[in-house]
Amino acid sequence: MGGFCSPEEEAIVEDKLGRRIDYLRISVTDRCNLRCLYCMPAEGVPSISHGEILSYEEIIHFVHVGAQLGIRRLRLTGGEPLVRGGLTDLIRGLKAIPGIEELSLTSNGTLLAAQAGKLKAAGLDRINISLDTLDKEKYAAITRCDCLGDAWAGIQAALEAGLAPVKINTVALRGINGDELADIAALTLKYPLHVRFIEVMPLGDDVDWACRHLLPLTEVKTRVETVGKLVPATVTGSGPAQVYRFAGGLGTVGFIAALSHNFCQHCNRLRLTADGKLKPCLASDLEVDVKGPLRSGADEEELQALYRRALALKPSRHRLEQYQEHQRLMNQIGG
Ligand code: SAM
Ligand code: SF4
């Protein structure tokens, strides 16, 4: 493999708007053990066959090339990444790539309790765990799986394993968890957890459902402020979140308003889907095939050209608020 550009050098991966792309989100599977209302239909979606999914070796090879272009931070996602076997091998391989500085994971946490220590030992730096409610019945209704206890055990295991910071992703849903948002934010008073409230995006199989349940984050913030005054704060990898803390809080509270406050001008990421497509934007159907070239023996220069092609396709901003239909559901993009 050739040399990689050091952080001091200008990243080659900069798009036409000057956005420096140093972050790659990698979906390792489209499969999931849950069926969240805003993400997947109850019956699931047809799974991609094993052979259609990028192997860990292919992912590592492609990231190696990305690191030469300035990719520095990686996030593994899905589907549910913990349903794919041997994830520690992938983590070890990715962390060994020169230039890769940070590796994080997004998970629903339900399979995490048994794996957190091994993931940390393999090189995982930090984790985001999705949790939309503290109520057992409501959790079962939202995820279509009665497993709040497992998710909570996963959160505890992540804290014990030192996967710091442990972030909690909470999708705010009008009429579903709106009455609980203050309680979820209050977790940061008791635990070193970093809660991030996210507006529901029309990327599931039922766009009308998402529109009906959208709770703008200005409203979420008002509800959260009933716990106490929020003061500006920072947390590692806060990206597009506005971050605060309560006085005496052990963790922070963040707000990610993808719909009501567009932050595309600061977008620093590309996405690699489990079936080997490089996506310049979560909300766009544009994608560049990576699997074909990888499997037909493309050389380093040809693989670099795929990153550049994806960058050239990166839209200046998303049009999520126009609620158009998309080819892929969230579990297939890697949220
Ligand atoms: N299965 C893992 C999980 O749930 O954390 C990782 C994949 S999931 C697609 C990644 C994140 O996307 C989760 O935090 C989930 O809540 C969020 N998500 C999924 N569908 C969404 C939607 N329609 N709007 C907003 N966030 C969504
Ligand atoms: Fe699965 Fe995550 Fe989608 Fe829920 S949000 S169905 S846990 S991929």
C-alpha cells in the first residue's frame, strides 16, 4: 500500500464546496434483530445474500485506500452491526490501518452485554446506543421486540468496558415518547451518558408515519429544559449536534436537527453500504459501486477514483423535508 496523507497535510478528500471529508460510516449488514417503527417494516426487508455483502477483507482494503486520501474516523453501523459474526476481526483490521485515528460503533445495544469487553479489547473506541424510551411496553411497541432489559444491560456493559463516551441516540417521536424526553435527558445527571435527541427522518418504509410523528427539536429542548437549565458543553465527536449539560451532570444532552436546521455545509462524511456502494449523502439515492471494482481487481488508483467520484456527487444539501420516496430504507443505508 502507498503512503497516507498525515493530518497536517491537506486532505485530498475535499469536495467542490471545500467540505473536508475525513469520516466514513460503514454498514456491515442490512440485517437487524429489531424492527423499529421508523426504520423497517414489521416483516423486515429481503436480506442481501452473504455473497453480495462486502467481506471484512474487502472493507479493510477499501478503507486502507480511503486513509491515503484523508479518511481518519470510522463508524460501524447497520442494520445491527452486532448480528454479524467476527466483528472483532474487522475492528482489529481497521484499527491497524495507518492514518485511522478513531473507530466507533452504532448499535441498538441488545446484543452488547456479552460483547462490549471484547469489542473494546479489539480496538473499538466508543459507541452510540439507540434508546427511545425507558418504558418496557413502549420499547416493545417501538422496536417490535420486548428487550428493553437487554438494551439497558448493553448500556451498562459499555460503561463498564470503558467505551467512552457512551452516547444514547433517542429519536423524538410525537405521541410516542414525547412525554419521556425529560426523563431520558435526566439520565445524564445519574450516569456519564451523552444523550442525543434526533428528529425522525422520512427514510423508513412509511414516510407519512414519520411526518405525523416529527417532533421539532426546538420543542424537544423546551421539554428537556424542565429538568434544569442547559449550559453549552462539548463531547468527543459531537458532529452536527448542539451539545449542553445540566449543572452537576455527569454526561451531556445534544440535539441533532437534521430536518429543521440543515447542517449540510459542515457535512464531513461518506457512507459505505453493506452491499458495497459508496453513498455521498444519507438522503440521496446517488451511489458509486465499489464492490464490482474491488472484486475485479481494481488497483489503488482506480479505488481512489471511486472516492473522488462519490465526492463529486455529494449534493450541497439534502432535500429530506420534501419527503420523497427513497430506494433504500434506513437499515440498508446505515443511519
Ligand atoms: N441498529 C443500530 C441502531 O439502531 O443503533 C444501527 C443502525 S440504525 C439505522 C442507526 C441510527 O439511525 C439509530 O440511532 C436509529 O435510531 C436511527 N434511525 C433509524 N431510522 C431513522 C429515522 N427514520 N429517522 C431518524 N433516525 C433514524
Ligand atoms: Fe434495527 Fe437500528 Fe433500524 Fe432499529 S434503527 S430496526 S435497531 S437497524
